Amino acid sequence: MVIFTAAGITDVLDGYMARRENKVTMLGQCLDPIADKLLVSAVILLLVYSKQIDGLTLFPAVIILLREVAVSGLREFLAGVRVSVPVSQLAKWKTVIQMFALGFLIVGHYSPDAIPATLIGDIGLWIAGALTVFTAWDYWRASERHFNS
């Protein structure tokens, strides 16, 4: 949980500092979404493996994983036709909710009895899953007109 939280915090700080100092690089723009997707995907897969994510909560987990792959493909396609799709505010909120949900699920049954970490994580993952569908649709709409170009 500590490593996951540190990775999330450093990701946010890195982006903030790069924009504030006007030091946004092409390499950073390329690697940041890849690192985010790898972190989220690895944690989801490990939580499924350890049964911290199971039952119906597998549904939003799978949707999140599928969206990560689909959006990566769409971004690669759009880069090929020289079209940039900036990250929407909704996608940023999805990521924040997703990270909090995964953090609670990492703690899971090891949380103090007063904190229902698994329940909070499950609810958060469902919310992130719903937002995932909306943000994936946004990316699809932004790229759709370029498919026949």
C-alpha cells in the first residue's frame, strides 16, 4: 500500500511540477500514460489473483483493463494520423477514484474493523468502472472521424 501510494503521489507531483516549470517533454508525455496503465493493470491483476477483487467486482476490473488497452490503441492510431487527444477532466477524476479504490482494496481485510476497506474499494471500483465507460466513449468519439482518413 505504501509503495502504491508513493507511486500515485509522485505521478501527480511529477505532472504538476512539469507543467508549473514548463518542462513538459515528449518523452514524459509518452511515458506517463504508459506508467499509469502499467501500475493500474498490475495492481488489478494482483488483486484478482489474491482474491481481493472477486465476484461481481470483477466486472468493473475487467472493464478498466479493457479500456486501458483500447485507449492505448486509439492513442497510437491517433498519433499515426497526427491527432492529439488531451486527457479530459473526467478521465483525471476516474484515475483519482480508481487509485483510491485500489488503495483500499490493497489494504482489504487487513484494515481496522472500523474501516470497511474492501467495501469502500469495491464501491470505488464500480464508480471508476462507470467513469471508465464514459471516458472510453469520449476517446472513441474523438477518434472516430479519423478512421476513414
